[in-house]
Amino acid sequence: MPIELKFANPHSAKVAIVNETFARRYLGGRNPIGLRIGFGPSGAPRDTEIVGVARDSRSEVDQEPLPFVFFPYLQDARLRELTFYVRRVGATETAVRDVRALVSRVEPALPPPDVERLRSQIDDSTSRRRLVGTLAMAFAGVAAFLACIGIYGVLAYSVTQRTREIGVRMAVGATAASVRRLVLADVVRFLVAGAAAGVPLAFAVARLIASLLFGVRAADPGAFAAATAAVAAVALVAGYLPARRAARIDPMRALREE
């Protein structure tokens, strides 16, 4: 196969290499080596022999592989430009100078080639999704902060309203630990009610953002479990201060309050 491609020219038999997706989609999974394909309207001659199969690659890192056919550049009459990938050794700046010097030696009339790092291409192709991810993380942080403040406010108000009740409990033998558990039990009830309403809603909303995700499922149970655990941790931290405050209530002072 390498010999055929090396000496392919406009006058030799037409050959091509297809990728794995092309072989699966258009050749029914058969061994494509030696098969002949053609391009053009229905009935066009099948004058191109498949001499190799290339592994799938992606035009964009967040897209599924597309079917591709690769032709020897000397047999492609429509070719207008070429893209070369160079594996560098040493500093990037040195590799860029070497590539431009090599092109200048081969064909001095050509303008200096545009050189771009592969990492830059990957960053460019994923910039929109990275922006969406960054914004989502920022909004999630704001939401967690607001949830923390809300839970703290509700529990602090609840402790204030139940000061007399807590004083009575402590007067008849309730320990500080049991009072903390009493207050934190309200947090657990909030979490259960919130999870019952929020998780199904989150599954529904996940379908709307599925097109923005790559490599992960929109309705990933692990991600939902991690998010629920994170919210639970935030809620327990927010509820701890009111619970500690309730555990420090002086029973005699609480019983004197109206």
C-alpha cells in the first residue's frame, strides 16, 4: 500500500484511503481493501480503488467522526492548498522557523506559510463550550451562595421563633447535641423536598443542553448525585450555625421570654 501511494501520479490508476466511519456507513462493514468506488451522478464509473483504511479522526474535537476519503494529492485536480502537521522537537519558535525555511528552499516564490499550534486549534474549536461551562460554573456558585444564605436565614428565624420550645426541652433534660439534631432535621426536610422537586426538573432541563455537551451524557446519574451531594453539604454548613446557636440557649432565659 505505501508503494502504491508513494508513486501515485495523475497518470497512474486512481487510489484512495477511506476512514473507518466511511467503511461502516457505505460499505456495510466489509473489508474495503480492493473495493472500487466512484464519485458523481448515479451510474458514474467506479474507477478508484481503496488501498487502505485510516482510523477515525474529528474535524472538531467535540463532533462525531465524519466519513472521509483521502486521495493522493497528485491525483486530486481540485486541490488548491495543503495542510501539513509537523511533530516538533524543541521549542515551538524553532520549529516554525525551520518549517518556513524548508518551504522557502523548496519553492522560493511561495509566501511564508501560516503556522498554528495544534493546541491553539483545539482551544479555538472548544472556546464556545468552555465559555458556556465557565458561565454555568459561575451561575452554580452564585446559586449555591444564595441557597446558603436562604437556608441560614430560614433556620435562624425558626430558632428565634422556637426559643421557648428549645428552652423547655433543655430544661427537661435535652442535651446540646439533641438540640442541634432537632434544628438540622429541618435541613434534612428541606433537602428531601428540594431533591424531590429539583431532580426531575433537572433531568428535563438536561435535554435542552444536550447539544452543548461532549463526551458526557446530559442525564448522567453520577453528575446528578454529585450535584445533590454538593447542595446537601452547602445546606448542612448553612444550618450548622443556627443549630449551634440553638444549642447554646440558656433554658432559664428562654423560659422567661414571651
